[in-house]
Amino acid sequence: MKFRVENATIEDYRTLLLEPSRSPSRGGNGPAWHSHRITINGDHYSWRGLGFRQWIYKSDTVSFEWEWDASHKYRNIDPDSIVVTDKNGKAITRGERGTKAWRSATQRAPVSRREWGRD
């Protein structure tokens, strides 16, 4: 069952890196998968999206659809349903929308192959 939030303002916005970390020389963590979490009236909502940049600012109003996870602990937002309106009343799109393959391997340590397995 899907629920809808209409024209709400957020109290807090946080992101958390979900993939293995990468150094800036290897592309960094900017375009990686992150968990985005917003708070509205004390309730937390979250979704997975690319990049760490905010999709919604505190001065914006947002509307979206969400549904409970299987445990009824987390409110999961459908990222395609997020509609943001800025303080001037214009619909605006922020953040990296889209998809990419998940990183599965960790970055190799900057040491010689001879030192790889040593602890």
C-alpha cells in the first residue's frame, strides 16, 4: 500500500555512503550510491540515490509517494515520485537521478603486490 506526502517542508536531510569508499583519484564517492534520509514532522523517510548532494532544501516543499518496508520500521520513498518546489514556486530537479552498477570490490591498497597479504 502506497501513501502520499503533499507539500511538506523538511526538518533534516542526511546522506550515508552505501558502497565501498574510493579515493578521489579513482573517481571518489560523489557519484556512488547513497542512502538519503529526510525528516518531516518527526517522521523519517529514506531512499537510495546516486551522489551525496541534497535533492531537497529546507526552504523547499516536497511531495512524494512512500510505502512501509516488510518490518514496518522504515518509510521507503519512491525516488521517481519526488516533486520539489523551490521557495519561488517553481518545480526544480536536484541531485543525480538515474542508475549505475553497484560497486562490489574494495579499492586496492597503495602498496606493492608483495605486501598485499601482510597484516
